[in-house]
Amino acid sequence: MFITFEGPEGCGKSTHAKRLKAFLEGKGYQVVLTREPGGTQVGKNIRDLLLDPQSVLDENTEVYLFAADRSEHVSKIILPALESGKAVISDRFIDSTLAYQIGGRGLPEDLVRYLVMVSSKGLMPDLTILLDVAPEIGLRRATKDTIADRFEKEKMEFHQRVREKYLEIAKADPERIKVINTDNREIDDIQEEIRCRINEKL
């Protein structure tokens, strides 16, 4: 099973991905937890470049870097794990590229979708958990104890467009994408709802 976590900055993806890994392992699954960008050694270098607040990147360069990261990620981490019978949980995947590059950056949809198709090798998640959060709440969480990265430093309008695109993508694919709002909710409460969604799929 291939499960992805998606959502705007500060939605809680990393926290809930780790908790879900423990939950599935408790059910007897072998689980690989990974992320984009940065799931491979090449990806870690790409991640540093993409998130560095000092990086000044052309919008096309940015989407090509995400595509390069994904191509490595799918071929070296995700597909080998799935083929060996393991469950894979990824913190971000194709929907992030669609939301951030089409919604946030305003790049042409046909270009971005083509790059997504090629870089993912046609792989689609079995289930995507979209953790929705209001930008002002998410950004406050994301930058509470750390310096804002290159994306977190974007204007509020950028983050609002990203959120709107995420919800549009989810509305078009309700079977795969399950939206869970995380505004002002306890972590345990959110995780319980995630586990219910997983159990339905299992």
C-alpha cells in the first residue's frame, strides 16, 4: 500500500506520518517512511537547495528540481519497497507539485502535469491524506521554533492559493484523497480520524 500525506505548511504531515508508521507496524506491516523532497541522497541535496531561504530560483528551475527529486525517489525508494511487499508512507508526493507549482506559482497546468507524470513514472498513491489548515494557523505552527524556509517566507496570498488548489484537487478525486481539517484540533484527535480512514482502506 502506498499512502501519502499532503497539505500546506504547518498542517502536521510529518508528525502524523510518523504516528501512522507506528500504527501500521503494530498491525504487522513492514513500513518505509520517506519524504519529498529529500527521500534519497540526491534528493537531500535538492531539498537543501529548494528550501534554503537564500536560494533564488526561477520558477521553471524549481519545478524541474522537484521532478528530478521525484524521479530518483520513485525509482530508488518507493517502487523497490512496494515490489518487496512493504507499505510506503511519503510526506508529500505529486499533489504537492500540483498545489505549489500550479496554485502557488501559477505555472501552466499542462507543463506541471506532464512533469508529474514523467517523474512519478505513472505511480499513484492508494490513499492520500490531505491535512487542511488555514494558512495563518499553519505558518504560525511551522515557524514557531525554527527559521522560516524559502516556501514559508512566501506571502500569505501564495499560501492561500496553494490551499485552494489542494482543495480543488481533492474535490476532483474524492476516492483517493481524504481531507481532514487540522485547525485548532488536538493531535490525538486528528490521528484517530486518520486511522479510521486507513482502516476503511485496509
